[in-house]
Amino acid sequence: MQGRLIYLMGPSGSGKDSLLQAARAPLEAHGCRFARRVITRSAESVGEDALGVTPAEFERLEGEGAFALSWRANGLAYGIPREIDDWLSAGQDVLINGSRGHLEVARQRYPQLLAILLQVDEAVLRQRLLARGRETPEQIEQRLARSRELQAGVASSPLPFMGEGPGERADQADTITLDNSGPLPQTVSRLLHLLDEARQCA
Ligand SMILES: Nc1ncnc2c1ncn2[C@@H]1O[C@H](COP(=O)(O)OP(=O)(O)OP(=O)(O)O)[C@@H](O)[C@H]1O
Ligand SMILES: O=P(O)(O)OC[C@H]1O[C@H](OP(=O)(O)O)[C@H](O)[C@@H]1O
């Protein structure tokens, strides 16, 4: 049986990378795989363990079909390596750090995709982004503006309601909202719980 793609998305600074890191060991213990992204960002920059490439290298890789999914946002290009298709074909579930702006394309390619939207209040987001210090204050404001625009799009999507559990809300078919305004360990246990309920990585 084909594995399922679990597509974690949310505003810059909402904690996608922190959550993926913290949940990695327990989920891998249940057979879940994690994709390492390719990003046109220098390898030294703070954050996830991504492969940093130049824009020219990215274009070449993309042209060669090296990516299962790729998108542009925040002045950068992002790629998810094609090897995730081998993992999915082998029946393994795969977690990726996705983009809200690319969700519909990803859904077309992976109709069974489970989307998880991580959310945090804007004031907390700004604080976390400033404290992380990876972007300039101007870039941070641009990221917050992008989040407001994309949030308006997600909120107006007329898809059916699924149900809710503590700290999570299903806004549309196969999109679950997970709040990360509180302590990270709480969000980790909610993620594990909801994946267990959805019978992913179980
Ligand atoms: N629950 C939390 N409580 C306090 N701080 C948190 C929490 N979750 C994440 N953070 C902090 O917030 C900052 C942003 O988190 P992180 O880099 O994981 O976000 P992200 O969604 O991956 O952002 P981006 O999309 O820009 O890479 C980090 O400095 C991280 O340590
Ligand atoms: O705004 P949207 O489309 O959701 O996401 C755009 C991209 O920005 C963030 O990356 P990072 O902050 O550069 O690590 C996300 O991880 C995503 O890949």
C-alpha cells in the first residue's frame, strides 16, 4: 500500500522546523520518513538541516527532475527530493516542510496528502522571528505580510468541516490546524496524537 504524504505548513516562524525536529525520533521509530529540503539559502544560515545550493544549481536540479515538489517563496527556491516517491511507493509515510502557497499543486500530485497548518498569533510570530535573527526586520515584515495574505486565502476556502480535538481544528478536507502558541512539547504531543488518529506513522 502507498504511504501518505504529510504536508506541514504554516507561517514563517510558526515552528514547522522545530516541530519536525522534536517529533522526528518518535515518528521515525514508527517508520515515518523525513525529507531534507534543497534551498537556495546558504548552508550556514540558522535553521533546518537543508541542503543549500546556488540558484543556478537549483535550476539545474529542477530541470533534471530531481524534485518531487518545488516552489518559490520569500525570495528563495525550495525543492523536495524525488526520493520521497520511492518511500511512498514502499508504503512509508513521509513528512515534509511545505508551503501554503504550493498546497494545491501538491494536492494534485498527491491526492491522499494530509495537510497540517501550524498557527501562532502574529505578535508571537514577530517576536519569534526577531529572536531567531535569521532574517532582517524588513524581511520579517515581508514574511508577516505574506502570512496575512495566505491566511486570508486559507480561511475563505469553502471545503467541508472534519471535526476537532484539543488544540487542533479541521478547517477543510484533510487540513488540520494545529496551534503552536504554547510550549513546543505540547504541540509535539498533539501532532503525535493527531497522526495516530489519522493512522499515519502508527
Ligand atoms: N512552541 C514554541 N515556543 C517558543 N518558541 C518556539 C516554539 N516553536 C518554535 N519556536 C521558536 O520560534 C522560532 C521559529 O521556529 P522555526 O524556525 O521552527 O519556524 P518555521 O515555521 O520553521 O519558520 P520558517 O518557515 O521561517 O523556517 C525558532 O527560534 C524556534 O526556536
Ligand atoms: O509562506 P508559505 O508559502 O507557507 O511558505 C514559504 C516557505 O517559507 C518557509 O521557509 P523558510 O522560512 O525559508 O524556511 C516555509 O518553510 C516554506 O517553504
